[in-house]
Amino acid sequence: MFRLLLLASAALFAETVNVPAPDVSFKTENGQVVKLSSLKGKPVMIEVFSTTCPACQMMASVVDKTFRGYGPKGLYLIAVINDESQRGDFARFRKEHGATYPLGVIAREDAARLFNQSVMRPFSVPACAFIDRAGIIRERHTGVADLNVVNKALLTIMKPAGRK
């Protein structure tokens, strides 16, 4: 029953947006600060997650398969937390959920800007933004997405520059 309730509460909400990505920044696990604008020319997938969120833990295998499959093809993928206090939980999360993809931290305000949300409302995780090579957010997803849903979103952003 709990699992059914969890799945219902983590239902996927997907939106096609086609808006320029705000120039947010995030910090990688090794402390490097990355501005989203510096990634222009690369397709980007950013997942905002929580190390303690059951839905995020369920999605870890999808994100990992995506990283392994599309990372070598040029996708810049990072999963970021918007709660600095969870930073110390990265090693446990990696071990328990097999996460081989890059992890980092994003300011709550930047996560809200990326998803066009008010900082006054709670932020729902997991949430993914799919940004094309021109720096345009093509899709945003909130909730648990399966590999087919993620692959479909990636088809749009993985196209070579200049192709529609």
C-alpha cells in the first residue's frame, strides 16, 4: 500500500517549454562551480533530487543508465541536491543506489529559476530539465520518469547543432 501511495505521489508531470535556460550555476562534487551558460553547445540533463527521497532513489537507476548510454555521446548529465546538508550523504547514496553519474549542489533559488517556480513553494523532486545545445529548455519533468520517457526527451536535445 505504501509503495502504491508513493508511486501515486511521484507521478510524472512533463511539460514542453522551449524557453531559454536561466544562467544558473551549480557546484560539482569536487567543488568546481559550473555556470549553465558555459555548457552551451552541449546537450544537458539536470536532475534535482534528494538523497533521502524514495522517488529519487527509485529514479537513480534510470539516471545511471542514461549517463552510461548518453554520456559517451556528449550528454552533460548531473544530479544536484538543493539542500547543502545532504552533501555528506553522497557516498551512501552512490553505494546504495549504484549511482555512477556526477552529483552536485544547486542553490534552492537557482533550482526554482530552472523550473520556473517560486522559492516560496516547496520544490518537488525528482525533477529533470532537458536543455538543448542552444541553451533552450525543451522539456521539464517532475516525478519519477522511466527510461522510455527520458530517452524520448533526450531525442530532442541530442540532435546535432542546426538540426530540428
